Amino acid sequence: MPNFDLKYFMREELKTDEIVEVPGLATFKDDKGAPIPFQIKVIGIERINELRKAYSKNRIVIDEKGKRLFDKAGKPVLERDVDSVMATNRLIVEALVFPDLKNQELMEFYGCHDIDQMPFKVFKKNTDYQYVSEKVTEVLGLSSQEDEPSDDELVAEAKN
């Protein structure tokens, strides 16, 4: 076995979040008419999981006859409900460095007191919201999770 040193895992750049700049939207232009780029912070998987957990809850799965389902160990089968829209909004708020959706002046301008609603206020057009959402999930490395089975698929598998 090669003699590896743990110093290879002690990388200073991994202690801070990287900031990535992505092209802006035609909706938001500078004085010269050029779209203003967005800055997205690459937040770590630990924080992403905390945010997802904050917008999810487990509930017991009920079959067609109204009875609870149990696994082989006798534990109730749980289904995870995730408010994916609000979780995505919170990811957008947490990841966007510019524009800073937590900025008090910006929130007051839009008459918004809930940071989870700010992506809806600032990116009011569906195409703008979709663009920002896609760019954030892409930068965070979350866009490739389409291959994972959904919660509904896992529940269906547990029933069989």
C-alpha cells in the first residue's frame, strides 16, 4: 500500500465556499444595456441537506384500504414529503450572493418579509425564475439527481 499523507486532504480552498459567476437575465440590465451577471455561492452538501430537511417531513404510508404499511422489521413505512418549491427557493436565497435576496432594502422594495418568497418577487417571470433555479442547481451540482428514484418510486417498491 502506498504511503499517503493526510495533508493531501487538507486543502485550504475547501474551507471556504467558491463563488461562481453566471450570465444574467435580459430583465436586469446595467446602464449600458448589458445583462447583469449573477454570483452563486457553491454551498456545501451539509448545508444543502440541512435546508432540504427543514422543508421535509415524514408521514406513515397508508394503503388503499386505509391500513398502515409496515416493513419486514415491523416498522411503519414512512413517506417523505418535501416542499420542493420552498426548498428550491431557500437554496436560491442561500446560494445567490448577487443579487443578495436577503438584503433588507431589496426586500422592502418588493414589500416582502419572508426570504423564502423573494425568488418569486424578484424573478416574477416564469422564464426568469426557471433560469435562476436551473443555474443555482447546476452550480450546486444538484441537476444530475434526475437519475435517482423518486420518493413515490421508493414507496411503490416498498409496497411490493
